Amino acid sequence: MKIARLGEQGREIPVVIAADSNGAEQHFDARPVTAEIDGVFLANGGLATLRAALDAGTLPVLENAAELRIGSPVARPNNVICIGMNYAAHAAESGAEPPTIPVVFLKPNNTVAGPYDASPIPPLAAKYDWEVELGVVVGREVSYLSSVEEAASAVAGYVAANDLSEREYQLPGAAGQWTKGKSLPKSTPLGPWLIPASEVDANKLQLKSWVNGEIRQDSNTADLIFDVPTVIHHLSQYMVLEPGDVILTGTPEGVALSGRFPYIQDGDVVELEIEGLGRQRQEFFRAGTTKEA
């Protein structure tokens, strides 16, 4: 079962993508169950309710689904929480030692975008970078968890994510700060789907990214330094995780920061894919031009 949100920004329709009685994949309108895929929906057992409605055949087919924009599969979360340098090879290409405890930073929730939305390069940016990441969607309120084992039950599902980053703002520039480099408009494309946690083995998912058709990243979540339950348990000691929050678990090696590839330029196309979670595609343009959409 794939959960999506289709339509123009701010007016997306919740949709379930699944096989119909003939085995053909269909887009089913989820509005008989919920008006939105958000924290309230997830906290109240919404995914199970959608599954039951789908099995009962009470969700109508959304006939014009192929004509609609694909939005983020989760409505704007309260928090986007990120784990830095969570793959040893990426830490090395960044010039850092692998961390011994999770590195945590936040992105503003207004950076969330659809997986195919045109993506603006900031007007003064010279080092805009891509990062394919496994995104974790929180399904219940979490605080001060007593064990890593308990943390696994807090996951509602998983999404593909691109943690776009301006490295000059983030690292070596004047007053370089991670927040500055990670807060830019539409810099967190999510989707195309949310897949329920029960249908995903997050410990062995292949992650890939391409720029203009050339492979950049090719790794596996088996190489995460801190796996998903460990990350959730750690975060719960420092903050309250709320239903609908999104955790980005870090990116593998193969980004432009490595020095092996050029940074994103006007007109570039970045694609990324996570096994079972779908594929994204962003065409980049310099902010202030007429390409914005």
C-alpha cells in the first residue's frame, strides 16, 4: 500500500495506490477516510483504517490521478529532524571522523516540497548539493524512550527524501552554519509515496542518486552507522517527537562536497531513488528566473 497526496500545492488529495481486484495498480481516493495525511491521522491509526477501507472496497478510484501533481506524501510536518554524517564513507568525504553519537540538526518545515517540483538554486549559491536519504515518518508521540527496542514501534512509515544543502552557507563561508545551509526554499523534497513501516525492511534498502543521468550515490541503509530505532531512541532523550514529524537519517557518499563532482547548476536534473520507496526528479533553476513552479 502506497500513500500519496496529489494536486496543486496546498490542495492535495490523499490517495492510496494499490492493486485493484484485477491486479492492476490504481489510485484510490482516500477522502472517505481522511481529508489529510498528517500527524493527527497517523496518531489515530489512520494507516490501518485506510487498509481496512481498501480491503473492503469502499475507496473510489480517482479517475484523473495521472494528470495531477505529486505532492509530499505527508502534509507539512511540525518538525524535520536530520541526522548528519550517518554513513562512514560520507563522513570521510566531508573531512570528518565518523561520529560516535548521532549528529542532529533541524530543517524548517516550510522546506518540504513535492518529489517532482521544480527546485530553485538560491540566487547567491555556488555550492548547492544533493543528498539522497531515507526519511522516517513518526506515528506517535515519543519522549524519553527507555530502550531502542521500544523505538521501532514509533515509526508510521518511510519516504524517500532529498536533503538539498548549500555548502558555502553550511560550512566554510562567512558565519557558516548548518541551519543556514539547510533552510532554503523547497530544499526537502519528499516522496513520491509513504510506505507503512510494516511493509519495509529499513535495514537493507538500496539508495541511489543521479545528476543529468550520471550515477552519483549508490549505497545501502545496511551501512548506516546508527539505524532507525537507535536514532529515534537517541532523539527521544532530547526532544519530543510528534506524529507526522519526519526524520532524515543521513546520506551516503557521492555528493558534490566530496570534490569529485560539480555542484548543481542551472538546468541540471537530479534524480534519486530508494528501493521500494519510489523515485524523485528535480529540475533546477536559478531563483528569480521564470522557471519557478
